[in-house]
Amino acid sequence: MIRDAQGQAITGATSASAALLDRAVRAYNSGYGDAMALCDEAIVDSPHLVMAHLTKAWMLAGANDPRLLGKAQALVAGAAGMARAGRATLQRVRRTGRGRVWSAAFCLRHPAFLYER
């Protein structure tokens, strides 16, 4: 199984798409680089890489721009239908997509959401 930079298993990934996703997360967190383009490259390489779709949705929803929420919601719906994505991950992105950013941030830190069942 392919793993990301944090050691988490990533379903639907190749080593190339996992590296692209790691670069996208690094670019987003550092504010340096084109995180969206890197997510797009990862999706082209591995169309069923759920985390690339959810990462892109998170970035769109986190922008807090109502015009981008529809795109984020479509990505989440597509990811949910693609594979059984992690319950907590989908919950966080859905909350953000509904404009509930603080609620989503809570889910990122709450112990019940850190370890998916």
C-alpha cells in the first residue's frame, strides 16, 4: 500500500500521485507553489485517488468564497461515490463546504475524529 509523507495509507494512489499529493499539501501549507495544479496532476495520474479530490475540495471550501463552495461540494460528492473515503475526512470537508469552517477545524483536532473506525 502506498503511504503519504505522514505514513498514512492512501487508497487509489501510485507512488507518483502520492508524491504529487504530498507536494500539494506542502505547497498549500507553506503558501508557496500551486497546490491546486499539483492536486490536478495527482488526479490525472490516479483518477480514483480520493484524498486528492478531498484535498482540492478542502482548499476550495477553506477559501470561504461562496462561488467556490459548489465546486467543493461537487468534489466531495464525487469522492464519496468513488470509494469508501474516511468518515471523518468526509465529515470535515462537508462541514467546511457548508460554511462551517470552525466546526470542521474542531473535527480536525478532536480525538474521536483522529482515528477513523
